[in-house]
Amino acid sequence: MNGTVLDRLARSLATGGHSRRTTLRALIGGLGAAIALEGDDAGAATCRRRLRPCKRSSQCCGKNARCGTSHGAGTGTCCGALGATCRSDLDCCTRWYCHADGRCGVGDT
């Protein structure tokens, strides 16, 4: 369930004065939204994780992932670009390094 849906649901329940039917509709709507959003992750199963071979950035998992040259696997692999989450330099493209905040950034750590 995304933040907007949860926010609307919480406000709706907090204002009171709603009938049980209205509250039930809100809960069912929130559940339906959560199920619909779960379906959005279906594409994530087909994307390629870090250090996996790729030909296009669109093949790589994550908002800040791209197909490039990684510290860990070389050219033509999915790696983290600026702002991507990381655990070590191996997760980042060669232009960036994993910083203490767990994000790929400019400059050595």
C-alpha cells in the first residue's frame, strides 16, 4: 500500500462519523490498492540485478541502476549509478563509489 492510499485511509478513519459501510468500503479499497501495487513488482522478477550482464539500462533493476561498467564485473553489467543503494564499491558503476550512507556517490569513500 503506498503512502497516499494509507494517508487517505487513516484520515478517513480518524475523522469519525462514518458509517460502518463507508469504513468497510475504505478498507476494501485500501486492500484492493495494495493488491494492485503488488502486481507492479511482477516486472522486477524479470529485471537483472547488480553485476548481471546487460545490454540496456532498462534491463536493470532499480531506479538508479544502469547498464555500464561496474567495479565488480566489468563492462556490460548492471550497476548502481549516482544515488543508488549499495553495500560496497562493487555495487556501484566505476564512476561512483559506495559511501558510508549506503549510496553510490562521487569520489572515493
